[in-house]
Amino acid sequence: MRAAYLLVMVFTISLFSSCRTDKKEVKQEKFQFAQPEEVGMSSDSLAKIDQMVMEFVSAKKYPGAVTLIAKNGKIIYESEVGWSDSTRTEPYRKDHLFRLASMTKPIVSVAAMQLVEAGKLKLGDPVGKYIPSFMETKILTEFHPSDTTWTSIPTKGIPTVRQLLMHTAGVPYGFANPQINGAILAKHGVPDLSTHLPMTIAETAEKLGNLPLIHEPGAQWMYGLNTDVLGRVVEVASGMPLDDYIREHITGPIQVDKLDFYFNDSLTNRLTKAYLSTPEGTFTQAPPQMGPFYIPNYPTEGAKTYLSGGSGMTGTARDYYLFCQAMLNDGQLGEAHILEPETARSMHANQLDTISFPWGTGGFGYGFHVAGGGDSLRPKGAYSWGGAFSTTFWIDPTNELIVIQLRQVLQSPHNQEIDGKLERLVYGAFTN
């Protein structure tokens, strides 16, 4: 009897162990890979991307780039071309951290849409509900350079959360018009990019509400500090600092490793060197102090208090890919759901209606440019954005395609050229 009992126990334990082993074997890995030929693309054609980037490196237009391409949920191409440092002793690596600048905007826009789903925000809410200075806004009518004063008139309407997402609220960027907008923002200590100084977005968002808008809210599309203001709205509506909210609700659930606003200084060696454009069209390594607001190592050095919703995140190509794949999957990645499918699709639908998009065909959704299919090889409905340090990405639902290329030259004059060549090589690699 005892022998029979032991036999049953051994069988039960073996069966339980077998079930556990089976479960482990079917667990989905964070990254999946495939050869280009498995998804209808050519390895030889994609390999030309390396050569193309090296031509830009040889012409001293960029120090290099890290490129990632995924199709059908699988990474099919990765390359590291060039060097992070000006002495060419440190080659670019896949795990290098790149300042993503405005590629932060789509992530913060997702955070806002999550709060809309949760009932903590409404798209039609006035921004002043969350940032009191925005309850009474004005439009700039005249600027006086001699003393940086201005005149203004009250707006007819109040900026809304939807307008922040669409860049139609009228909040300017300084670099878009340095003589006027730049002078006004600088006078009041509002930076365009993330800063190393001991400031907070709560302080600058409140200042922005007291500064003049450039147009009537909702009247036109104008790129500006809208998503920085939106980041503060996310903080108020959620009751959490922006970085904590994004870790808990976006990057954490999709298993992102290195994609954040700030990192420990021990990771400075993984941070790519920052470069500035020269008048000759080449680049030079950024000096220790890039103006009053910026230092090259701001993600790992400085006060680490300024959570810029429009420009503050830094990360790797692989980690940003996870966010893109979640968006391509209508808000889902593995077992993680960061958005409902309908919400995710609304973010990359053109929301501008009768307002024209001034930067080419197509339009703008909630945090993304939406291709119109008229001025590039990307099919209608592909969505994208880029960053001031020459980073770029696009998501193509028609072909289940994601393309990311990270470079690190601030406002390079060659971005349109290299982006166009990258696009032609990618779509030229399709075999069927």
C-alpha cells in the first residue's frame, strides 16, 4: 500500500514539474527576431543602410547612427555605424543611450490618453482646470525687442487638453522664432529642451499660462511647448510625478529597460556624446555648457528635476521599439495593455479636420504626425515623429513595419536628406 502511495506521489510531482516546464517553454521572449526574407524583405537591400550611413559619416555630416527595423512583430535588422566620440575610439553600440528629445511626445501623449480612458481627464477639459494660469490666456499682438515687453489681447477661448495633444493650443517654442518667442521664454526662464537646472515643469507650466499665446486656441497647427504643458496636466490629473507615472503605466508594463527622463551617473559611459551643427554643415562635439539651460550629459548629470514632457526622455533603440510595437499592436504588447484599441487608433488618426498641417501632406493625431501618402513612400496612415538631436521613427500599420534611427547631432541640417534615403532603402527592400 505504501509503495503504491509513493508511486502516485512521484507521478503527481513529475506531472506538476512537467506542466511547469511546459509553461516556461511557451513564455514569450521580450524581443523576437527573424531574417528579412522570412517577412518578405531582402537582407542584401537592408544591408545598404550601413553603407548609406557611413557615407554621411565620411562626409562629416553625422558621427554615425544606430538603426532598428522590425516587421510583423520581429526585429529583422539592427546596425551600429560610426562612433560616439569625436576621436573615433568608441563605436556606437545597440545599448547606447540616445537623447530622444521630441520622441518623448508620443509617450507623454499616451499617458494623457490613458487618463482619458480612466476618466481622470477629458479631451475637452480646459487646461486651466489643471494649471490655473491657463484659465485666462492672451494672444501676442506686438513685441518690443528693446525691452522684451509686449502687448496682447484676451483669447476668445481657453486652450484644451485636446489642443495640447494636437499642437493647436498656441503655446510656442522659442527656437521657432528666436527674436520674439525665444526672447520672451528666455526672459522668464522657460527652456525649449530638458534642462539640468533645479527647476520643475510645474513652475514653467505655470509661467507659460501667463505668457502670450501665438494664435487663438484651436485656430491653427503650430509646433510648441504644448506637450510640456500636457506633461504637467498628467501630473496633476494622476497625482504622480510624470516619470513615476510613465514607469508605472507605460514603460514598466511593456518591460522597457532603459527609457527614462534621468539615469544614475554610473550610466554616463553608455550615454552617446552630443554634437552641434556647424555653419559649414558638419558637426562638433557639444561643449560642457550648451547655453544657460543645457549641458551635454543632462540625463545623467545635473539636478534631475525637470521632467520635460516634450523633450526629456533618453533611451535605446530597442527600448523605444517596444513602445512602438505596443502602438502598432493597438495598445498591447504581450500580456500588457497600455491602451484600448480604439484609443490607440485614435492617436494616429488625423485629428486636424479643417486645419492644415504646414509641414507637408497628411495631418496630426494625438502626439503623432500622420502620413497622407502624398510626399513620401510611407503609405497613408503611417505615423511618426522625430527629435531635435536627429532621432527619428515611423510606424507603418499597412506593412506591420517599424523603423527607428537614432543619431545625435542637435538640429542637423541633413536630417531630411538622410531620412529620405533611409525611407527609400527600407521600402526598396520589399520583395513582394
